[in-house]
Amino acid sequence: MYIVMNRFKIKRGSEDTFIEIWRNRDSHLKEMKGFNRFYFLQGKTEENYTLFSSFTEWQSKADFEAWVNSEHFKHTHRNTNNRPNNSDIYLESAQLECFDVIL
């Protein structure tokens, strides 16, 4: 299995906006071969941000890479690099973390 996580530091006071962005996403993940599950996680709140993470589980790295190269991915992430209306809610860029499941 293969686990992919994106970690986001969202400025305090912008949590509800960020959650709504994710609630309204049209990801098509469930249509992708090898997709197992998705979690959207809210972590601890620090002085100037709240930590969030998206968590996806895939059957294999190849399945995840097929998702990244799909039209569904392009559609879902079409505004990822250019968020004119919401760029001010991010303390910094998202951090992508990928893991092969060992046990």
C-alpha cells in the first residue's frame, strides 16, 4: 500500500473557510483504480495556525501516480497554484509526504 498526505498550516481564524473549500471539492477519487480511502484531518492549533492534513491510501504508488496524471486530478487541482480568493488563509505552502506501507 501507499499513503499520501498533504499537510497545511492554515492561519488562525481561516479554518472554516479551509474546511468549506475541501467540502466543496469534486475530487473523483472514488472513481480511481487503486484508491482505498480518504481522510481530511484537523490537528492542533498553534499561536498563528491550525494544522490540517489530507490523507489518501492507495493500493500502490503506481495507482497514486495514475491519479496525479489523470484528468480528474487536473480538474480537482486546477486552482491549486493560483488561489486568488483564498491565498491569504495559508501560512505557508502545503507539504506533500508519501509513504510505502511496510507493515
